[in-house]
Amino acid sequence: MVIRRSVVYTALAGLITGAYALLIAGANALLAQADLVRSPWFSAAFMFLVVLVFNPLRERVRGAVDRTFFRERLDYVRTLQALARSMRSLLDLEEITRRLTTALEASMHARDARLLVGSVDPALASLFAAVPGALSRYQVAADPRVAGVGTAPRDAYAALGAEVAVPLRFQDQVRGLLVLGPKRSEAPYTAEDLALLETVADQVAVAVANAEAHRRVLDYARELERSLLIRTNLAKFVPQVGRDGRQVSRVGIHASL
């Protein structure tokens, strides 16, 4: 962060200084009036112009610096953001799991990325109630908020074998966990990593809820189709009553019955 900001603001200072020098040289060459550039109004106008363009210029310089020096990090942030957006349209739980784990392992270089869907161990639930959001192994060991939850939640977290665990929260309920092992580089997960994983987990929680609702609708449709099929087959052997009150059978009774 220090290197990034130093490079950005050094580049901004160079651009502003260079623009000021070019403006002075241009005014001297075109107007041939040295008094103009020495006027306080000239400096005030230039500073007003700098104030107007500073923020857009800073964002452009920051983007150029990120593309030059932090290409891999910039790419993986964009990849995970695009993944989070794409989760809204997925209705197959296996496809959600495959896309998510593949993206995390490829872009963040995380080992053993897993999506655990379903009810969460009460011990882990109490841990995530104390520390909402992404929870790293270092936080479990050192965060003061974890100190009061007891040893059972810590043991449950250790049993996951996770470097980071992120709850999937949907409608104030934890519907599962996103679990990541250590990075291949052995570098720790940064605060920016954890914030990004929380954003991804929020979208995954919605996608999982949609997938489960879609599965229940399909199961109900199959049960309804099976019931209608059974009813249709049984109706062949039920005699119908005509207008005159007489029973009319559609088919004869098979000998096998």
C-alpha cells in the first residue's frame, strides 16, 4: 500500500509540475508577456484547474500503476467480482461449486477451496456470531472477541482445516460455509482478500438459496407428474357412469388382474 500510494502521488506531482511548466512556457511563447505568468491570478487559475481535474487524474494514474505493478492482483479482483455477479443466474448447485472453487484456486491461488452447504455446527455458529464475516485462523487464535466463546468453537474451526472460513448468510441464517486452505505462496490473507471473499460469499449464499428453491420446485413437479401418471393409469380400470346412469367401462379387466 505504501509503495502504491508513493508511486501514485509521485506521478501526480510530476504531471502537475510538468503541466505548470508547459503552461508557463506556452504563455510566454504565445503572448510574450512575462508579467502574465507572474500574476497571482495566473497561479490561482492554475490551482483551480488542478482542483477540478485532480480526482479524475488520480484515478487514471492509480489504474495505470495497478495495471503496471499489480497486474495479477487486479486481474484476480476483477475475476472474483465477475464471478460474484454471475452467481445470480446459476441454479445448479454443482455448477456453483465448480465455478467457485475453480475461480478461487486459479485467481487467489488458494488450496483446498470448498463450499459446504447445509446446517452449520452450533459451535461454529457461535464463533461466527461473535466475529461476523470472514474469519481467518489468525483471528481465531488472537482476536479478543473469540476469547469468550470457549474452546469448542475453536476445536470445531480447527477440524475444518481452514485458513479462512466465510459464512454464507441468507435472511439472517447461516446456510453454509466457504472454506479456503492456505495460499500456495504461503502468504497470509489480507484484509482486502477477506473483504472480497465476504462479497463473493454474499452472492454465493443467494445463489445457493435459489438453487435449493429450484431443486424443491423440480422435486415437486416430479412428484406431481408421478401422481398424475398413476391416477391416469388407474382411471383406465374405473368404470364411468353415463348419462342414463349405467356404468360404461373403458377397457376390460385384464386376466392378469
